[in-house]
Amino acid sequence: MAEPVRIEGADPPRGAARGAWRLRLAADAGRETLLRLVESAARRGERLGRVVELGGTAVYLKGSPLTGRARARHGLRRAAGRPLPRLAEFENLEWLRARGFAAPRPLAAGSLEGRLGPRWQFLATELVEGAPPLDAVLERDPGRARELYRLAVRLAAGLHAVGFVHRDLYPRNLLVREGADGPRLVVLDAWRGGARRQLRGPAHDLGCLLLRAPDRLSTDDTEDLLAAYAAEREARGSPVRERDLRGAVDRARERERRRLLRDPARLRGLPPPPRAW
């Protein structure tokens, strides 16, 4: 659990965000620089999502206010022993990197505490440069769909084999980093899940990942993907029954499709996902 750290400075500006910070800092992250960066945004209740420079390193900084229901919900989350989203993401990214998965290097995360609970939260990670989101690559180059989906399901199998369920494994939350040995996928936005008991299981991750696959792949392609997933789980000593996998993934995908239809704002301007293969 991150320890509270008081914001230093004898004379904070008028209207400054007063309270204590709960911080997680990497060993080489500058506390004072980060506090200066986030204090202004926290004071204004600003939502952040931008690239900044920290000690000569390009850093992606995201932050958001916690008000009303969100504050109450995340206060209960913490009372149950679970960290706030940005602190959870810091911990999950560290966990993934320690086990050889590609993920942004977390530099700092924290929440500003008030009398009524957490008021603002942030996460700073080293920027992954030159790696577009998987969904953008699939849209731009549909001919790579089989290759990249296969890479993605093998990554999912690797995560699930070590007990990590992402719970938000949409293609937009995977970056494609090209290399001499071929592409590698980088895991993003890993706050919701983790290596602990989850309300959703591996089928949910695959349902999110393959949500729009019927627009890009045939039924045979999909069967091949699920076979590749099962083979990777087997190779990692965590076998699954392939014959049960298709039904579980189809049900998870349909649940997610219906959830998006009930809340169109979550579609982010995209058309509804196709119903089935």
C-alpha cells in the first residue's frame, strides 16, 4: 500500500489542493518534479492525458478527478483492500514487466486524499514510442488481421497461464511494436484486472479481444485462433479444454456486445460490433 506523503511548501497558492498524497514512485523518478506537475492539475480537478518530459525521458501522464459516485465507489474499493485504479495499474505494470511481458515502465502513481476520501489520481509511465494501437493497425492494414490476432491470443494465453486476467483486453489496449524478429504486443490500461481472483475470467478477455473479429476473420480463422490459444496454454503448463472454449468466448463476446449497445457512449463513435461469425 502506498504511504501518504504530505505536499511540501510553506505557502501553497490560493486554492491549492490541500491534503496528503498516496504515492508510488520508481527509484529513479523525481518526487519534487512529479508533485509540481500533478499539483496544478489536481488543484483544478483537471483530466490529464498528455506527454511530458521528466529527467530527459518522454513520459505519458494521465490523471482524473474523483467526485460524487466515483469517489464513493473507489473509496469502498480501497476499504476492501484494493488500490485506486491508477495505483493498481502501477502495480500491475510492474508485475507484468517482472514476468517478461511487454508493458510501459511505470514511473509514479498517486492519489490526493481529502477529508471525504480520494479526490484525484494519476499515473506516469515511460512513453512507448513508435508503437500504434492494435485496433489502428488492423484498420489500416486488414491483411495483417490473422497474424496480429494470433499474436494477441497467444499473449492472452500467456497472461492467463500465470493467473493474470486483464478484463479490458480490447485491441485499443495493446500496442504493436515492430522489431527485427517481428511484432510484439505491449499491454496497456491494466488497472481493472490483475493476478488475483476476478469477477471475469479468461473467456471475458478473449471476448473483448475478438469483439470485432467477425468483420475481419472467417469462422475457420477464429477456430484456428482458439486452437492457438489452447496450444499456448498447454505449452505453458496451464491447459484448457478447447471444446469448451468456443462457447465460453461466444457468450462473453455477446455479453460485451450487449453492454455496449446499452451504453452507446462506450462505442467511442464506432459502429456496434457484429453479432456473430
